[in-house]
Amino acid sequence: MSARPSRILILGGGFGGVYTALTLEKLLKAEIRRGEVELGLVSRENYIVFQPMLPEVISGSIGLLDTITPIRRLCPHTNLYTRTIESIDLDHRSVASTAGFGSRQHHLHYDHLVFALGNVTSFAGQPGLAEYALPFKYLGDALTLRNRVIHTLEEADIEQEPELRRALLTFVVAGGGFSGVEAVAELNDFVRAAARGFRNIRAEEIRVVLLHAGRLILPELPASLGEFAQRLLARRGVELRLNTRLAGATADTALLAGGDRIATRTLVSTVPAAPNPIVAMLPLPMDRGRIVVDSGLEVPGSSGVWAVGDCAAVPDAKTGGLCPPTAQHATRQATHVARNIVAALRGEPKRAFAFTALGKMGSLGRRSAVAEILGVRLSGFLAWWLWRTIYLMKLPGLDRKIRVAADWTLDLVLPTDIVQLKTDRALAVRREYFEPGQVVFREGDRGDWLYVVTEGEVEVLKDGGAAEPTPLRRLGPGECFGEIALVSDRPRSATVRATCATNVLAVDREAFQALFATLPPLRGFFESLIETRR
Ligand SMILES: Cc1cc2nc3c(=O)[nH]c(=O)nc-3n(C[C@H](O)[C@H](O)[C@H](O)COP(=O)(O)OP(=O)(O)OC[C@H]3O[C@@H](n4cnc5c(N)ncnc54)[C@H](O)[C@@H]3O)c2cc1C
């Protein structure tokens, strides 16, 4: 090895990244101690999320922090940079990330670079999903969903208007793969158990819907297990809408391909996984958004650049295709890439990756699961028991194992927790989507937002007690509305509704009033606009 320490930099703190660091720490213990090798890991969070257990965070059967393990504790000999990666310069072997509190950029240099950045949830191309659908991938998503469910129950308990009440008590999950099915199973159990704590909600008012584009859910498993899961979920009250795609959303409706609508205030989408934008920008060979690697997990033509996990297109020697994006594969690839990097440092040849998954498992909530392990198909209680045992063993960190085992034990005897944590600060500026004919606000409503049309068109209507409202004007891209009520501090003086599919930018009352009071040119603009419109 050379006199300067060899720098190995890992990007991503999920299964791929953390297990690469863990294995390198073990294999290069002496070299790290002697200062011959430096290990670095850059990740947005300082913890690894154990995603297979994430659905249980919705119901609270596992404590929020018990599915995550601090990376510092798992990898004590790795320099952890808790940062957001901004760009990668492969020519100069450098990675730029944003510093924590300031806007100054931070640069890290490497000799070996491991990409383990996973994929991201993308709602591109489906109107309204980015604004209204909840993703389900990170810890924060599970917490947001849990809080949303409790919030809707709180609202429904006091809501008298039947239509609004129905939307509040309808929960829709899109995606019949593992994460969608596990999420809908937990959500269904949770909402039905939690509703018992509310005086005015009846069990028969609750509607939980799973949308799946195919004919059978869990297509990754043999058909008999998918059929078992469908029967079980249906028995527990989940409405299965098969051969049905989610096409978009508004604030209170799930829009289905083919024109159907489901009124809901809780829409979860587990379907779209897109390439990580940092990965998509790289001048490296790609296969459907994943970095192409050879059988040794190194990028062809880029010596010292490696990739593992969901962001890598790893050839599967058995099937001739690509390895599936699972935690099982990511961890095996991670230990393998670590061995190959050590071989490269020592001038030895790298070895080809080969791994056959031991099985697949999916939890269906309340002591039931489906599993196929070493070709054996299991369903019901035994599969659930195996699911829990295997995942408990795989959960990184002894303290987390103890905590989760304690959570599961207490969950058997304690009532469902219905505390709603209000952690999010409301956004001052947000995007919204409106369907043709949908009302943005009505005459007489409180003025709470200023709107700017970014795409589409709205019409302004004056009610004035007449049977047919009088159209006042139409507004298109670049034009704003809603300013009169905000400036005058009176209720809305007209109704506004979309004439076609319309996207708007909404600025909240407080932000608008702060700008209005402190920015004279803006104040002048709005005063003359109001004058003209009056
Ligand atoms: C709800 C759910 C349940 C699942 N259940 C199972 C299961 O039961 N069994 C199974 O095998 N698989 C399961 N999976 C799939 C499995 O979790 C993934 O295949 C696995 O996490 C992939 O690991 P990875 O390291 O490639 O990516 P990830 O785990 O996604 O890690 C990517 C890391 O990169 C970081 N990152 C990304 N972009 C940046 C940036 N710009 N700057 C800094 N850091 C960044 C992220 O913060 C994260 O730490 C599940 C997935 C989900 C969402």
C-alpha cells in the first residue's frame, strides 16, 4: 500500500452503504489502526432505517426510533459525514456535499468510491400526487402517515357533513407489491383498533382500499400466496381494487385511470421508484436508471468506482437478468464489494458476485404473513412467526433487537396508542393541483392563501344570490388570485374554480402579509391590481 492513506468513500447510509463500511472495518482493522486506510461514509441521516419493519411504525407496534440504528455506533472506525450529496466529479475524484448549518460546500476526495444511494419515490407525470399522496419509504413517511390517520379520525369524530365524513374515514393505498401490502395491512389494523377510542366513529364507516394494477397482489410470490393474502385482507375489511391504476389526486380525491374517483383524505402511494437524481446525473453507463457494474460490482471503464444495492444494475448469474432491489441483495452485495475493494488494494483479482435469495416474506399484520423460504411456501401464523424471528435477528444492533422484542411483547397487552405528534411546520409556499370544475375557494370563505396559476386556467365567479353565478374573468399562467381577501382581511368576495386541469402555487396568508408589508414594489403591484379588479 502507498504512504498516503487509501481513501475509501461510501455514498449512502442504507443497507448497501452501512454493510460495506461494516465489512471494510472488519477486513481492514489493522490498516485503519495504522493510518494506511481511511473510511468515509456520506449520508443524509446519521442512522440506517430497517425498512422491512417500517410498516409496523404506522400502527405503533414498534416504537418510532426502534427501527433505526445510529451509523456511528455500528461503524465506529468510519468517518461519518451527515450531509446531502450535491454533485460528484469523477474526473477529479471528489464529492461535494452541503454543510449542515451554512451554505458553504464541503469536498471529499477518494481513491475508491462506492455508490449505495438507493432509489427515490417519484410522482412525476401523475397530476396532484406530489402535492397530495404520501410516499412510504423513509422513517419520516411512516410517522407522517400515522399522524395523518389519527388526524383524520379526530376530524371525523366531530364532522357532521356526511360526504366529508366519508372522505375522512376512507384510506387508500396504491401498490400491491410488498411495501403496499404490508402498509395497507398495518394501516387497516391500526385504524380499526384506534377508532374504538373515538366516541362517534362506527366501525362500518371505515373504508380501507388497496389499488393494484395487476390481477393478483404480491406478484413477487407464487400465486397461491398472493391469493391467500387477498382472501385474508378482504376478510379483515380491506377493499381490493385489482387491475386498477392510480392516475392522480386532488386534496380530497384519488383519481383512478378510467375515470373513477374515491373521496379520501389519506392517499398513500408505494408505486413509483425512480433513479436517485444524483445517480441520474452521472456520466456512467446506466440500465433503466441504475449504474451498470460488472460481476465484481465495479463500473466498467471506471477503475475504483463501485456500486451496490437499489442504485446498481448488478448482473444475476443465475437468471441472466438483474438482481432485484431488495435489502437481502443490497447487504450481500455490500459484503462482496468490500472484499473486492480490499483485493484491489492488495493487488489481488476481484471475484464475481453470486447470490441466490433464501426466500421472500411479507407481513399481513395481526399474526399473519406469507413466505417462500428455500422453495417452501408458508402462510398464516407460522409464516408470521418466522417473519418476526428472521427480521429480529437481522435488525442491526443488540440494543435495537431488545427494544423491538420489548415493543412486540408490550403490544400484546397494551391498548393502541392514538397520540398525534404535531412535528411539521406548515409550508409557507406549496403547490396544488385542481381538476376541471373543482372549486379552489368559495365566496364567503376565509382568505387564507394567495394563488398564482402555473399551468391551466381558473374562472372567477360572483354568486350575489343568483341561481347562476356571474363569470367575472378567467385567469391563466402567471396571473394571481385571492389577494383581495388577504389585503382587506375580509371573507372571499368571489368563488374561483378550475376550468381545466390546473396547477397553482399557493402562498400562505402570513408569508403574503409579511411580503406585502415590507416590500413596497410588491405592495404597489397588488394595490393597483385590486383597484383594477374592483
Ligand atoms: C416499506 C419498505 C419495506 C421493505 N421491505 C423489504 C423486505 O421486507 N425485504 C427486503 O429484502 N427488502 C425490503 N425493502 C427494500 C429494501 O429496503 C431496499 O432494497 C434496500 O433498502 C436498498 O438498500 P440501499 O442501500 O441500496 O438503498 P437505501 O436503503 O434506500 O439507502 C440509500 C441511502 O442513501 C442516502 N441518500 C440518498 N440520496 C442522498 C443524497 N443526495 N445525499 C446523502 N445521502 C443520500 C439515503 O438517505 C439512504 O441512507 C423494503 C422497502 C420499503 C420502502
